[in-house]
Amino acid sequence: MAVELSLGDEVADLVERTRTFIDDVVLPIENRYAGDVMAAGGDDLRRELNAQAKALGIFAPHAPVEFGGLGLNMSERSPVFTAAGHSTFGPVALHLGAPDEGNVHMLAHIASPEQKDRYLAPLARGDIRSAFAMTEPSPGAGSDPNALCTTAVRVPGGWKINGVKRFITGADGAGMWIIMARTRGEAGDRGGATMFLAPGEAAGISVDRYVHTYDRGMIGGHCEVTFRDVFVPDEDVLGEVDEGYRYAQVRLGPARMTHVMRWLGTAERAHAIACDYVDTREGFGGRLGDLGMIQQMVADNEIDLAASRSLLTQACWELDRGEHASDSTSIAKTFGAEAFSRVLDRSIQMCGGLGVSEDLPLARLANEVRAFRIYDGPSEVHRWALAKRAVGRARKRREAGGTVA
């Protein structure tokens, strides 16, 4: 039986309308402001572009229909998110960027009906932005979530949260928070974390500073945040107490894949720019695109992009089937993050001096893509997890009396 990979007519039309909107409206703004979304207007720009996306029927393709979205599954989201990712402002324009997209996904699956009305509804509509507060300064949680230091202590009617977070995307101006805090055990212990919801104006939350990074396409920065005796009532516990890490898995796998989708669009854009350049630039008695070394770089880009799409398709298929998809999402994320950096590097090289100039967007796009090898888990951590699971499976086979020889 053949595997069906074609898009339905509705999704194909959505992809085309998204591409047109990105090319005609969003890309000119991005290029005018050299990819700096805050310089381009920040939240004011977001609201303006969101309104246009809503009018075109392409807004929030991932959000539940009952909350104003289009309700696409992971496989259907992929080409739409990729089309939006051709501009670094595209995810902001369609309200499908991090962390909001991942938070919408998690709230839709975990939140109570009351929490959905209070937090998911305004977030899905784009009335507010959100932040997911997990990562901490050393020795706190980062790639190792068990190092979580932020604590939540029971008080009458709820909890009080204390701790410091760092690299919290979108923190400045966030209208709601999802906060991961330890409710059992000590830092380094396995488990014992809980997720809490809080409005943006909650007392005790302080956005202390921006941690300046290469990328410039995120509204609200990547910030250091302090939580001082932040009170969260019992009704704003997200999921069950002490089960935060388990619930976070609902968000992590899909969010890694939507990152791949968006940055795949960026890499496709860079490759297209390079192909256009080498097809027209004359040198050494002909066009650069006719030279063997250039053709190898073009071909290697094609291979990296095609492989990334295939791995993404597999992971999305597993997620849509309700599978955990730990291996496939780690593989797609790790390969994609590194492949996109290779694509950007080759594209810059093919364009020579223009590649590192501001006349083309390639150098700044390379900065955007480089962060992906760290965001949502460094490549090394995903490799460690993949190897650990593979060796574990081999051990189980051996203990069960199985052989591979």
C-alpha cells in the first residue's frame, strides 16, 4: 500500500495563501528592519500583522477551532509553518512562533475548562503573549531538567513560588506565564516538578534583564526573571502536582518539530537566494552555477533540505498517531538544526562577498538558524538520549534472551 503524502486541497490552499502573505507583506517589513522585530514595532507590529492574517483566514493554524484557530494536526501544520518561516517575522505574523505556539498546544491538551477560558482563549486569539519559565542559571535546570531549583511551597489556598529563571523567551510583556517549580524533593532529584499558571501582572514577577542573543525575531526577548513569593491559587495548577515533567512532554516533542518547520522555511529561503545568485553571476568564463564546486554545494543543500523534510514528516506522522515519538523528534530536531546551519553556510559561501554583506539577508539568517542547535535541547543532549535509549533496547533484548547475530 502506498503511503499518502499529498496535502489536502484546503491545506494546499492555506499554504499558498500563507506564501503570498509572507512574500507580499511580511518579507518587505523584515528586510526594511534587517530582521529586528523590536525595531520594526514589536507588539504593535504583531497586532497589525495578526489582524491581516485573520482577515486572510491564515491566523493560528495550530490553535483549536473553538478558540479561533484552524485546528491543523502536526502533519498539516508542517508545510504551513514552513511557508511562514520563509520570513523571520512570519511566525509572529501568523501567531505560530515560540513560545506561544507550544503553550497553546499544551494548554489545549492539559488545562481545565476554567483555565482554558482564562488563559488559552486570549492566548489563542493573540490578545496576549506568553512565556514558559523553565530554564535557570547554573546550577539550576537547563538541559538537565532534574536540576530544577525554583520552588513552590504550599500556603493556605495555593502556592508561593520563589526562584530565578533565565533565557525565558517572550518574558518582557508576557500576558501569562507557565512556571515550572519544584514541589517535591531537592535539586538533582528525579521528578517532583509542577507547572503553574499566572497572569502577566502577577505580584512578585520581575523581568530583570534581556539576555542578548544572535537572533532578533522574538518579541519580548530572552530574559532573566525573578519570582519572589509569587502566589498561585490551587485552581491555577496546570495538571497534577509533582507531574510537571510528564506533562511537559506534551509540549516538547511537538514544539521541537514546529521549530524544525519554521527554520526549514528559513533554510529554503537561503538556498533559493544562493541558487538565484549562482545562476546569474558570471565568472571564470561562464555562470557560477555551471562550476562543479558550486554544483556540489547546491546538491548538498538539496540533500540536507530533503532529508530534513523526510525526518520531519516521519516525526509528525508518529505524533499524529498519538505516539511519544521520542526518537523521531530528537533525530529530526538534531539533524535539522545542523543541516540548516550547513545550508546557510554553503549559501553564504556561494554568494561570496555579498553573502556576508547586508545587501543579502544570509548572514543574519545564519545567526537566527545557529541558535537552533541549542534551543529546545542542544544536539549533544539529543544524541546522548538517543544513544541511551538504543543501548537500553539492546540490553532488554539480551536480557530477554534475544540475539542479533
